[in-house]
Amino acid sequence: MDTSIQIFDTTLRDGTQGEKVAFSAEDKLRIAQQLDAFGIDYIEGGWPGSNPRDMEFFELASEATFNHAKIVAFGSTCRAGSAPEDDRNLNLLVEADTPAVAIFGKSWLLHVEKALQISAEENLGIIRDSIRFLKEHGKEVIYDAEHFFDGYKANPEYTLATIEAAASAGADTIALCDTNGGTLPHEVAEIVMDVQEKIDTPIGIHAHNDCELGVANAIVAVQNGCVHVQGTVNGYGERCGNTNLCSLIPNLQLKQDFRCIPDENMEQLTALSRFVSEVANLNPDIRQPYVGRSAFAHKGGIHVSAVMKNEETYEHIRPHAVGNQRRVLVSDLSGKSNINYKAEQLGLELDQYGEHAKEIVQKLKQLENKGYQFEAAEGSFELLVKKMTGDWEEFFTLEGFRIIVEKNVSGSCRTEASLRLKVNDQLEHCAAEGNGPVHALDKALRKALHKFYPEINDMHLNDYKVRVLNEKDGTGADVRVLIDSAEHGKSWGTVGVSHNIIDASWQALTDSFSYYLARQQKEVHQKEAI
Amino acid sequence: MDTSIQIFDTTLRDGTQGEKVAFSAEDKLRIAQQLDAFGIDYIEGGWPGSNPRDMEFFELASEATFNHAKIVAFGSTCRAGSAPEDDRNLNLLVEADTPAVAIFGKSWLLHVEKALQISAEENLGIIRDSIRFLKEHGKEVIYDAEHFFDGYKANPEYTLATIEAAASAGADTIALCDTNGGTLPHEVAEIVMDVQEKIDTPIGIHAHNDCELGVANAIVAVQNGCVHVQGTVNGYGERCGNTNLCSLIPNLQLKQDFRCIPDENMEQLTALSRFVSEVANLNPDIRQPYVGRSAFAHKGGIHVSAVMKNEETYEHIRPHAVGNQRRVLVSDLSGKSNINYKAEQLGLELDQYGEHAKEIVQKLKQLENKGYQFEAAEGSFELLVKKMTGDWEEFFTLEGFRIIVEKNVSGSCRTEASLRLKVNDQLEHCAAEGNGPVHALDKALRKALHKFYPEINDMHLNDYKVRVLNEKDGTGADVRVLIDSAEHGKSWGTVGVSHNIIDASWQALTDSFSYYLARQQKEVHQKEAI
């Protein structure tokens, strides 16, 4: 039995139908190149007939090199009453200049009669003619049988007749679509099994996640004979999304005998997922299976102490197999084992008797009550531990700052920060302009510190996140600011909480600089000691 | 065949082991009361032996009234070598004063020998003795067989022996736990079927979502004989979370012949989901099946025009069945049908010839490129349409504002806004202090407008969200501010984008006031016309 499964990615087409998902043509090209490198077989790039951006993508793609993947243009069967050669949409598909095309047609008799308002037989003709036309133009044709499962449940004979028409016209693959995402796995199993018996053409599955079963339905389809799976990175897609390839691929390949991508690429899965969410400018879902930041994060005290002994106890696969990593979270649910693990990981020394760990757990609880979170702010956590264990000297102290934001009648906005800072007993008084208040403050702080610590030029802020706590209080609410900073590929997070967004930003900003300076100092000491 | 399924909610216990999920004892009580009203059978409140907050919850719960649900205290079997009556943990379970308790014990021989370091037989004794002790104290006992599926795959005989021990000691329900979340649906089906044949005690399933199969595994378990399902609201829980009850319950009850909650409560599902995410202070997942904001949101032009004709075309259930609603999104993927639908919904008049709709689609595309999003900012969308169709007069114009934020050496922070605004040709010059810059601006704006439009006292800001776009630019990035405002239960969203967070906030803030004033004016006109 051949266990290799074709993976058909539609992140760039169905994915962009998800709310808040949008890509430029260049974004699409960057993603397509990553998908190709990862070993995806088919990359559906968009619908050339529907918008100019997608046309632009196919132009860019036709000039780019893909080592493995086939680029696919998407469209529909031709309009009722027009011959394929006169159909604008089909002609644009041909012109998109891709080796493969995917076209969808109607499977559900109700829709044929109500929506298209044509006869059952006419619809079969449209399917046949459209596919034949594309085959005559040398295309590999994937036929998407829209609403296949709903159609089958209503009228199996007619629905089967539509894909028999597609098969007889030479479709290379027939993808059974659960367009509304409402079908359950046992139904998918039965229907796929029936289709398998009746059609010789290779069949595929296109599932949606409206019942939280997008991955399960694809698995059961494969187990019952589908050899082609359509899905998206991170499960992006219309409504609740599509089959999530980031879960499907490891489920098929690490846990069953199916083969989707080259084994050696599996460790790139987490990077692929995060790359796509970054280009989409969406926050990654921390709970996402396999690739999420929390997927191997242990919070409960018992889990932590067990995982420290034997990872198999609470991990279903090795995190590294998909390029992810284990994390131990510190929170008020933490036992002392979390604090000890974390301290060891960070190279911090705690007393042997557990007194420090106990005090730190209490302090964390207090701060988390106020809205602080240290799970993504390891820099601030480390400073907290150092301050509590007496292992800390301030690099600078604030004497005061003032920020002025002015908007005038012309609409332009000007921001200035002035800052008085004590560094090594010297008072530094600096001012800077910025795009916004935090940017101005960041620049002023750098000016004040630069003379004493020129190494701050090597660090930069990577990411700045604002989260309104008690949101119901509107603009008077508390805010939490998380800052991610980096220097030569090493990154760290810091946190601040306040009524005032500027003050919260100041806390996170100064923690970031302090953490960095302390680390630099330590490295210098270590070098001197050698 | 009895098709009723016991629903066991562990949002308050396993849910809080998820990253970023934390509840106070009072939060837990509020959630428990909502779960009870919704018709959940069992509510696991926490682990009285593990932290003082959970103890406090059980005290609060014992004084509260629950009409339907049984409150459950969670803990483990007694420690090796100690008699149940001397075991602190078991005694705290008894003292928690709940009708039911859930205790977990070891099923996997490897763990018994490696982690507990006791003999196979000794572990069986611990399970039996712990359950007997709790039964003697009159408790209903749910036995959680930890790592059941992994244990079964390694050594079915011993794993079955552990639950036979639990059954013989009088456990009322035995929950088979896929603790690491790594089991696939076909494995769950086979193993549950085998257990079913061998054990008379009612069995349940406790699944995790590490393979994105938490819901699928629970469904297949129920289809093969489990009568009790453990899960959490929104799927919160350790690592990737637990079986999501918000998907499981409608999957079982709306699509199959199982019964979980009273039919008439199903319409409260969306409200329950959002309530819990609000108390957890987490943003709801917009793509969440059934209850997410996007679950019935249509973006692609074709979908929109089809849904407008016949909702069955792209919706697997009626959104109202779970208390959710259909949405049509406006974006640069929108066809003119989205704009027309939206305009109709908002009561806006467009020209018959589609010229307005075309211009609006183009403008949207331009603004979305800059980072605006109108999907959650219907207020700003409406203003945009009115301005573009010439149906708009400004209520006020900005002459300028200045914001000063000062932090002094004592650490306290002071914010003041001064504002010059032209309202009805009069120049208003106002100043106000606030918690932060946007709060101060909001207050100053109200002062300036109040004399002309006293009705602004009735509206308030509900929610304030900041999203850093191009995040990689750190504190110099563009930001998008979304504001939700409300007046007597009606709410609307507005948006602003700028380099400067204050300027973006100003845009969203003034859109909110303008939208509100325009709506008030229209209502007055309508009343006068009668």
C-alpha cells in the first residue's frame, strides 16, 4: 500500500477568506517559497479571476523558482450557457500559467436547481466541459466538489454523478469538500468509503473546522482512502478555518504510517507556523497543538516535577521533533519546583532551604493579582529574583520624565520626551522626539545611557504589545505592556503594569535595558575570569 | 438506549492549568453559577489540597445554591505507605464538603514502578483503599484513570486491572484520561470498546487537545459507550487545552441523538463562552467553532451573495441555535454584495448604479493597506460611507491638543490633556487630568462637548484595544486602536491608525463620539417626523 499523501496548501486562497487574514502579492510569494522549502506538494495561490492582487501573485510566481511544489490557480467551472472557450474565468485560469488548476463545481442538486437555476443534466455538462477544456490546455486538474458531503446526504446518486462526470472528463484528483464544515467524522468515513468503491480517480478531502473537527475529518478521510488533503497553515480560513496542516501533518506522519513531507523537514514545522502568522500579522495562538508556545508548557506543580524526572510523563512527542521546545511556567499555581527549574535554567542561585523559592512564589502571586504576567517576561522575572535574593545593583535611577504630545490644526502630531536620570551619580538630562510617546522615551533613555554603556547600541526592541486589563473600564483601565528585545538573535521579554500606558511602558522599557546591562556585565566578568 | 451524557466541567481546575488562565475564588463562583444555570452536571472546582484559593472557593460554594450541578473537589489517591484516614489530601477532599469528588490514580505500569516506585499490586491497593475511604464518607466518586490510553497501549492487562480495582471499590464513574493528549480517534474507539465489554461501571472520557483532536476523541468515546465527558469552556487547559465543551455539546446534541443540557439552554452557549473568556480576561478566539465572532462571518464575495439568497448554502447550523449571529465582513476581498448588504443593515442609502459601492470598496482597500480594519469597527465604517456619499456634517473640529505625562522621582505619574475644539463655530478650550493620556483626552473632549451635546453623558467607552502593526519596528511601529463604546446596551466599534498611539486613539475616540451624535440626531429627526 502506498502511504504517501499529497498535501495541498490553500493558505493563500481559502486562508485569506478568514477574518483578519490578508496578504499582499509579495507576502504570498514569501509564504509560497517557505511552503515549497517545507515540502508541500501543491500551493493554491489565489483566484486570478477574482482580484488584481491574485493576478499579480501569479505573475510573480511564474518568475520564481519552486523546487518541489506545484503552484495552483483556483477558479470555478464555466458559467451556465457559455462555452468554456468563451468563459472569462476559465481563460484567466489558463493564462495564470501554472502547472495545475483547481476548479470547483456544484454537487448538491438543491443548489444546482435553486442557486444556479439550471437542470441537473446541464450542471453535469458544465463540469465535464470545464475540465475537458483545462485538460486540453495541458493543465493538471484538481476538481473541488463543493458541498459534496451535504449533497451526498441529500441525494447520493446525483452527487456521485457529478464526480463521475469529473472523472470521465479527465480530472486528475477529485477533492470532496465539506464546504460548510458541518459533517462529523463517522459520516466522512462512510461517505469516503463509498466514493472509494465507485471512483477510480484519486480522491482528496477539503474540510472546514466549524465543528472543531477539521483535522479529525481529514484523518478519517485518509484512513479510508483519500490520498490528497487540502488545508492551511495554522488552520486559517473562511469562518472557523480549514484543516490545520500544522496538526494534520505530524498526526499523519509522526503517529501513523503516512508520509506527507520529507522526514528531515518536520523540525521546521514550528518555524513555518510562526512565519505565516507573522506575515499575516496575527498573534500566534499559544495553545496551538504541536507548534504553539504553550504546546509543551507545564504549569501545574505536579506536572513540572514529573517532567523533570521523565519527559514521557506529560509530553506526547518530543517537542524538538516539530521544532518546538519545552517551557516551564512560573505563576501563582507554581510549586517550588517551577521556580527551581526556572532559576536553574536562568543560572540563578537560590538558597538550599527553599526559603527564596517560597518568597518568590508569594511575590509572584501578589504581582499577578495586579496584572503582571511573567510567562512571557523572563527578563523581568530574572530581575525580580535577583532583587529578592540581594543580587542586584541599579544601573540608573529615574529623577523624572515629562512627555508632551501635541496635535495641531493641520493634523500633524509631535511628540517629545525629556528625561532626568541618575547614572553613576551623575545627573543626565536628555530630550528626544519620537513617533509616539514610548518611542520618544526610548530614544531619550538611550541618549542618557549611551555615554556610560555604549553596548546599548547593540540591543533593539523587537516587539511591543499592549493589553488592556479590566477592559470594561475603557480608557481608564489598567494596562499591561510586554516588550520583547533582542541583541544578535538572543531575545528577552519584560513587563510593566499601570493605570497609565506610559508608566507601564517605562517599567517594561527600563527592565529591558537593566536586564541587558546585567547580562553584559556578567559576560564581561566571565571573560575576565578566564 | 439511554442517550443522555453527563457533562463534567473542569474549567475551574484543569482549565486554570492553561497558560494565562487564572481565576480568583470569586471568579470561580461566578463561573460555577453560570455553568449551573446552563445545565452542566458536574463542576470541578479545584484541588483543595493544592492551594488556599481553591479551599476558599469550596467555602464560598458550600454557602451558595446550585439548582442542578454537583460541585466536585479534585485530588489524588492517597500517598504510598499512608493509610487513607491519615492522608492529608484525602481528608481535605472530605472536608471540602462537596457531594462528589474526583481522584486520579496511576494506570501506566511504567509510572507506577518508575515515578511512584512502588509495586504493581501496591498501586492497586492504593486505588481501592482511597475510593473505599471516600465512599465510606458518603461521596459520589469519579475515578480519573490518569494516562489510561498510554498505559493500555503499553500493557492492557495491568491498565485494565487498575480500573477493575476502582470498580470493585465502588467508584461511581471511571473517567479514562488521555493525559498527554497524544491518542488518535481510532485508538480511542478500540480501547473504549474493549473497556466497555469488561467493566460494568459507567465510563467517561477526559481528553486533551495536543493533536487538535480533543473534541473528536470525546465524540468517538461517546459513540462507543462513554456516558460521561470531561471538558472545559473554550477548551482552556494544560498545554493545548482540554476537550472544548462549547464545540462538543452542540456536536452531540444538535447533530446526533445525545442529550447533554436542556434544549432550551443551547441558545446561551455563545454567552457562556464569552462570559468565561471575559472573567479569564482573555480575548475570545474569533475563529472558535459555534461561538466565535467569525463562526458565521462571511468574507468572500461569492459566499456573501449566496448566503443572502439561502443561508443553508454556507452555514452548517442556524447561528441563533447557539446564540451567535451572522456577520458580513467588509474588506478588500469584499465584492459589492458585501458593501450593499452592510449598507442595508446599517440603513445607509447608496446609489442604484453601484458607483458608491465601487468607490467604497476601493477606499477600504486603501485604508486596509494602511492597517485600518473595519470588521470590528462598524461605527467608523458608517462614518466613512456617510462622508463618501456626501451625507455628513462634522459636529466639531480640532484646533489642537497637548498632552503632558510627567513622572517624578517619587514614582507617581500625572497626566493632563488640554484641548482646543471648535463646536458650532465656538472655540472651546478645556483641560482635564486622567489615569493615562487617552483617559485625559477622553475627559477633556467630554468637557468641550457637554454644553452642546449633553446626551454624551449617556455613552461610555466599553473596551479599548491596542494592536501594534509591523511589530518588528518595536516602539516606533504603527499602532491600531479599536474602541468599543456603548449606550444603554447598544454598542459600536471605531478604529484609528497612526505612528503615534495618542493620535490613533484620538481618531477612534472622535469617531466614536461622532457616530453616537449622528445616531442621536437621526433618532430625534425620526421622532419629530412622526
